[in-house]
Amino acid sequence: MNAVTSVVRGACHHDCPDTCAWEVTVTDGVAVNLRGDPSQPFTDGQLCPKVNPFLDRVYHPNRLLRPLRRVGPKGEGRFEPIGWDAAIAEIADRIGEAVARHGGETVLPYSLDGTQGLVQKGVLADRFFSALGATQLNRHICGVTAWHGAADVLGMPLGADPTEIASARTIVLWGTNTLLTNRHLWPYVEEARRNGASVIVVDPVSTMTAQRSDWHVQPRPGTDVALVLGIIDVLDRDGLVDEERVNTAASGWPELRAEARALGLDSASSITGLAEADITSLAHRIAHERPAVLRALIGMEHREHGHDIHRAVAALAVVSGAEYMRSTQVYFDTAFADIVPPSGPQRTVNMSALGAALTDASLQPPITVLLNYGCNPAAITPDQNRVLAGLERDDLFTVVIEQFMTDTARYADIVLPVTTQIEQLDLMNAWGHLYVSLNLPAIEPLGECLPNTEIFRRLASALALDAAGLADSDEQVARDLLASGHPWLDGITYERLQRDGWARLAVPAGWSALTDREIPLAPPSPPGSGTGVQSRSLGPVRLGALRYRPAAESLSGDSELARCYPLALMSLKQHQRFLNSHYGGFEHHLPDPPQPRLDISAVDAEARGIVEGDQVRVYNGRGELFTTAAISERLQPGLVTMPFGWWAGNADARTVNVLTNAAVGGDDPAVGSAAFHDTLVEVEPAADARRTANGASS
């Protein structure tokens, strides 16, 4: 019998700017090859080292293929199989009992970007939790601080199409390790470089991108606002600000200029550790070598004052006349809208504060049900000890929807097996380009796996939730999203995406929120319900006063804290086959040696009697971990780094997040990203720590 082979189009679902279009070759129902779709212009047929072996993940022998019920202590990872009907019934019963006792807000969803797809990530799940009246999760651990900082200047943080970086003469990659985390943008950077552009990286760490740049500007961690004010002071001093243009386009220039003058170039140099000549040179390059582009992604937002940093970079683009580029997610958020409106407001919890929410005895109503999907909070959430203490609660009923037995799944009462991207339908947006893709299922789900959407449909039915849209099929959800009527979706239909796989949003070439201050809106829904407003004015660009403020947990902040813990810790994405926590449990994705190491400068290592390969204790008031030291030339003294996203099974039971700062900057703790990078630690040889411990115990 001849084999039946087909090629099915789709797109990567991972939390990455690139959202690569791909093609899956299927023979007799088995996926035998996955490659990048060569027809998609941005990703151009290339996948990353993380995703090239994706079929290994789909068919991995440790894949969860049946529902499971816990039979051992939480965290031990002992489970027994259970049927789907029994699992759904038990979950529905426990949710029903908890809601009857405490109200809907006793239920907390916890999810992020295990899949970024509009269908599987959230539409039906959001409808389910809204109908239930559950506590609302502010998914602010990443992205939102950058959004708000830029929005304070631009009204909406609509940066330029990233592909336009190819026409720049000066490219400033600010707080982004582009080669590692946004690799498909790099060919556009190289195209600009071939045409004479210079590439400047602003980053406290000498990343692989910094090492490939023409100039690495290496400020002290968290001092970006002072650097921006120093640059603006130079631009102002040297007559390089087009004041007529700035005053016409923006409000608040006099106040911003006054702050830059008050700080001054000399103080900016002292705070950042950069020479005055270097700050001056950077200012002149941005002003003279045009067009200039400031490309800012999310690295800077993981600080107490990350909002100020992103606001500062956006303001610098306005003052200098540079183009501003950031995440494109807001284009998709503007164009797509769920046709089912959410119910009334519920209590909100910032996902960065999961540990606090689960261990706060005074919280009313308490969180007694946790439904986790598309996320591994035991690995990725800051203040890990408190997160694990919460997950260990006997009175917390935890459901984890997962593909593998992650650190979080080990604490679940029920684990439900979920499909991978090639087994489900989804509509894929992006935060690094303007292409939307339709991901079609290439194979039938393995074992008893179900998509997120089907799981929430079954739970809604079991709970007899009566709300619109809870039974909609995945295809219907995708069709409804595409039918919003927004001009940026003109001509993009479900049928077109079925045929072509992808389409660029109909955003005009060269459109920029710095100059185009009218945002198109979708027609009113339902059609004919009113004339509607077809565009929204963003009003004038807003500059205004801006001050450098050191974080409380920084070397320039709380002096007593800095005395106890005199090293700043940054948790970084450091490896090409590693992505957040997606592959933290997969041996062939790990570096060699397969363990997270502490990178430390030679100066700081020598001061502590540490040599390459030593076992060290890294600690602060939140916790401690033991790991191996690596002497690194990439780091300035006073800064240490560890990789982000490891699973505890590969990291001696604790990961870098046992140390990281869960504090959120600003006045509202429910809004904003965790200050991961504003973390202070001390490091000592492990042998010294153990001698001290033995002496204390004796």
C-alpha cells in the first residue's frame, strides 16, 4: 500500500517575537518532518535551534497522554491514571463546592504564554473564568510595564514595523539580546549594516548580540534613565534638538529638558559608569547618523522603575527624531477583539505575586482552587520559596493542564494532558512582526490529549455555566476574531489563511505612531448598531518630567541591604536551545555541562576566594541555592548572572527564582512586571558555607 503524505501549514506558538511560519510533513498520520515555511517573508524558512527538533517534543516518551490524579504528597510527583469523565467530574465538583462556600473569586487561573495563540491561549478560557466570576489574573510578569511606559509617551505603544530597521543608518538595540531572542530580525540589521549602518547595543551584560555589534555601551544595571537624561542634555547643549518639531508634536518638552539639565552630563556619567565622551558620542550618532532607530524590547522592564526606563527610551526617540520600535503585539490587540464581552469586574491578582496570593492568610476570599495552563509557575515566578509553599497547601485544589510533568505539575491534584501545536488549531499573532498565521492541526492528538479549548468546554458543561460562546468551536473562534472589521484585517479571511498560511496585517508601509496620531477602529458590533467612530486620536505626544531613581533593591538603593548583599543579580535568557521554561526538562536542549551556573566577574570572584568551577552558595533574604561558578569577562564588577527557566529537577531543587524580587513598581501592586533584575545577593564558596553551618549546628 502506498504511503499517504501531506504537508500542513502552521506557525510556532512559543513566547518569542518571531512566531515562525512552518510546514509539517505527515505520512500515514505521523509527523515525519517540520521545517520553516520558505514563503513567509519575515521568518524566511528558518526555525531556531529550540524548535528545529520540535517533533522530538511531540513524540517524547515522557509526554503526558492520560489524565492523572495525585496519590502521593504534593511535590513528590506520584499519580495514578484517571479517565476524562472522572477527572472533569471531580474538578467540577471541587470548583462547585469552593464557589458555593467562598464565591467565584476563590478560583484563580494562572497562565501565560505556553502558547501565544489567540484561540488556545485564552479566548475560551477567558470566557470560562469570566462566567465563573473567578479572580482575574493580571498577566503582568512580562510585557505590560514596557507597554505602559511607552504608552505614557505615545498614547498607545505602537512602534514602527521592525523590518524597517533595514533602512536605518544608526541602530540602537536597547535592552534586547536580538541574536538570541529575536533572531529573524538580525538579517534586517545586517542588511542595514551592509548599507553603512552602525549597530549599537545598550546592555549591562556583554551578550552575544553586544559582541556582534559595532559598539557596546555598557551602563551599570538599572541606570538607563540617567543615560537617557545625559543624552538629552547633550542634544540640548549642542543644539541638536529641533525644538519647533518637538514642541509642535509633543507636550512637556520644557519639563523634560529641565530634568536633563538638572541631572547633567557629569552626573549621568557618574551614575551609569560611562565616560562623558561616550555619552556625548552616542547622542551625536543618534542625532547625525540618520535615520536612527531605537529598538527597545522587554529586558529593561524587569526592574522596580522599568516603567520609567521604557518611558525614557520612547521620549528619547521623540526628542532626537529617531524612529521607535518595540513589540508589535499592540497592533494585533487593536485589530482582534473577542465578540463576547467579559462580565463585571472581579478581584485581580498580579501573576508576579502568586506566592503572596497563595500564602496570605488574610486574603478574603482565600484562593482555594488554582487552574494552571500554559505556564510553569514553580519555575518562572519570582520568590520561588513562597510559590512552592503555596502550592504545598493541603487546602488548595490545583489542576495543571500540561504536556509534561513539570515542576508545577508535581504539585497538582489533577493533571490533564494537552495537545501540542501540531495537534490543534490556532490563530497566531506575533510581537516581533506584523504577520498573522493560521495553525492547522497536522496530526490527531496523541493518546487522550485534548486542546485547552476542549478542556474548558467540558468544564463549562460540567458546571452548567450559562454564558455566550462557551461552546464555540475553535474554528468559529478564529473566524470571529478575523471578522472584527478592523481595517488592519482588510482582506484577511479564514479561507485566505487556509490557502496561504499567513498574511501581513494591512498596516500601511511606513506607518508610525510618532507621526500618525489617528488609530483606526473596528466598526461597532453588531453591524448597524450605530455610526461608530472610525478612528481614535492619540492626542499629542507626552514628554514631561523624568527623573532617575535607583531601585530600593540595588547597589545605589537601600544602603543596609546593599551592605549585606553587595552583588546585583540578573536572571537571563542565555542559551540558544532554551526558551523560558519550555525546554528546561529536556536533556538535549540543555548546555554542557547541563546545569545552571553563576557567572561572576574575575574581580568579584577573587575578592571571595572563588575560582572557575568552584561550588558556591548564592543567597539573600529570600533563600539560597548552590551552583557552580564560572568566571566571565562579559560582566562588569558588582554584577552576577544566572540563567532563567531551569526546572528544579535539573537544578538541585531550587532555581534562580528562589532569589528573585517579586516586587512590582508603581502605586498599584496589581499592575506591572516583577523586578526580577533588581535582586541583590551575596556569593561565597560552598565549602565556607557548609563549615559555617556545621559550626552552628555543633
